[in-house]
Amino acid sequence: MTDWERYLGLTLLGPLLWMQGKYVRFITPHLPEPSGAREGTTGQGPELRLLIAGDSAAAGVGASSQDEALSGRLLGYLRPYCTVKWRLVAVNGLDSPGLVKLLEETPADRFDVVVLSIGVNDVTSLRSPSQWLQWQDQLTSVIQSRFRPQLLIHSAIPPMHGFTALPQPLRWFMGRWALEMNRQLEKALSGQTTRTMHWPFKDAASEGLAADGFHPGPKGYDRWAEGLSKVILPSIPLVKQESVF
């Protein structure tokens, strides 16, 4: 979706999209962030220092506990191969500027890998893809200066065209907006070695959703975590020498 297509869509569909957005906020159940540890050490083998940061999906909304959420499922895939020293820094409702502020306020530390989940709230606030791309660069600058990771993984914005909580044409419109954000970020990261993009749900728009039709459920988090583990494990020197998968 180009800039002119977005603006044309807002012009023609703006009142309907606004009313649908208000309706969705009214009827969609507000799921809490699950309980559970948000930092710790687990596993065996070479050390991996891991930071997971972001929005409600990073916080695990849609799962009943952190064990079933992104952090818990990812630790489950990593711990057989390495000792993971990990931390989760995430808050429901964050957009990219909010995450920049949160990470600036997080005590500086050293992490080997940082996983980001951010973007859905940038879409719903109608932040332009070009502006969103600039915020990803600002996030990267903050992360590199405060946490110095060897690898920064940007999780793609999930396919909002598959969010069953959203009625049409709002679902289509948000989906196209998110796809353009992902397309521009993927292009910007092409050829980089310390930043990469991971598409957990590229081919399955509505698979693994929680009851609210908006967040991942346990199956969605498991699929996301499994894919991330296949990106992370080869980056660990003593692990990448072996065939893990």
C-alpha cells in the first residue's frame, strides 16, 4: 500500500474505519498480562544473554502464564543447548516511541541477543511506515548504546489482515498498513549482519490467535518462539558448530 493509497483509503473510508475502531475497542475483551517470572537463568551449556522487549505480545497477553507466552516458550527451545540469562521488558499498549522511552529507563546491561516485538500499536495509531522505520532506527540506537547485542531481531508486525477481532474493511486496511511497514523494514535490513527480521506468521494470518482475536494464544507463541530459536541458536559460537535442527 503506497502513501497515496493509504491517504485515499483514509479519505474515503475514514468515518467507517473510525466507527469500527471504536466498536472493536468496546467489545474486545481486555486480556491481562500473564503472571510469571520476567528474568532469570535456565538451561545448560554455553551462556546466552537474552533480552525480550516490546508490547503486549512480548508481555504474553493471550497466554495464561509466562510459561505459555513468548518468553517461556522461547526458553523451552533454548535451554537444552545453552544457559540462558534472560530478561523480559514489555508493557501492554506500547508503540515504538513508548518502547524507546521504556528502554531508556531500563538499567543498562549486556545482552548477546535482543528480540523486539513492536508495531501493532503504531499501525492502529496510523503512524506512517516511513516514520515507523525511523523509530526502528532510534530503537536500534538506544539498544546498541545500552545493551550492546551481537544480534538484534525485529519480529515482523503480525498479519493484521487475519485478526478476527477486526471487522472488514478495517481488517483489510490495517493489514495492508502493517504489510507495508514490514516490507520497508525488511528492505532496510537487507544485507545487515547484526540486525535481522523474523516473520513468525507470514503464511498463517489467523493461526494461533487468543480468544480476543487480536493477540497470540499459546499455540501462536509456541510457533513464534520455535522460529526465533532457529535464528538465535546458530549465533551462539559453541552451539552453531553442531547441527541443532
